[in-house]
Amino acid sequence: MADDNVAYRAIKYRVYPTDAQCEKLSQTFGCVRKVYNDALSLQNGLYEADMPAFGKIELNVYCNRVWKKEFSFLTEVDKFALTNSLYALCTARKNFFEKRAGYPRYKSRRGEDQTYTTNYTNGNIEVDCDSKLRSCRRTLWNDNRYDFKMPLYIEFRRKTGF
């Protein structure tokens, strides 16, 4: 049931990560790409063998129980980023089979736009802003006509030269 008094707003931030944060983001981009591509290969193999494909929950459980033991570096990155990439793959395959989109392609490390989506949970993401931006955010959030809802996920993008 939708509430007419709720307005969802998007806030874009320009983030300048430190060298350590750049390394962590690069590692996360790589792990998300690996999990997505391995899951796509797995789903393709199941389809070619006339076996039922994994659902998004089964695929996530498989990632947590098998791939994280096989590839220990997957445990060092944000678990929500890996889960969301698997969910996006399942949605892409569903859209293909319902004739709403083309077949999902493998993610490439080449190209200028890499992205992953993570969930905001228990303050796990923090953006330190200057006072000018904070006062601007305060006026946006204190609009009396609407209740402000925090987004449930945050998407990180990387352009070349990061």
C-alpha cells in the first residue's frame, strides 16, 4: 500500500576516495564481476544440460557455501555487493525468458563504466561532507510536506582514471 505523503529523493555525491579506499573499491568491482560471470556460466551450463536453473536465493547460497570457500578473496569484500550482482543476473535472465530484454552478457574489466550496488545497513556506509553540503541536505530533508526515506541501496560507479 503506497503512502501519498512519502517522497523518494535521490542524492548524488561526488566521492574522492583515498588510495586504500580505491584499492578496496577495485577489489569489490573485480569480485562482483567474477561472481556475476561465474553465475552466468553456471546458469548457462544448467540450461544446456536441461536442468532447472538456480533461483536467486539458491544462487546466493551456492556463492556463500561453495565459491567463498573456493575463492577466499570473496570473503574480503562487501557481501551485499555480491548478493545484489546475483540478484541482478537472475532478474536479467528472467527478463530475457519473458522476452523483455536481450540475453545477459558477461561483465568485462575493460570499458569505462563499472558498477556495483550495495545496501545501507546499520550505518555501514558513511560519506563525510563539508558543512555547505550538510546544510543543503538539511533543508532538503526537513521539507514539512514529505517524509524523507533513506534509499535502501547505494550504487557505486567507476569511470576510467579511478
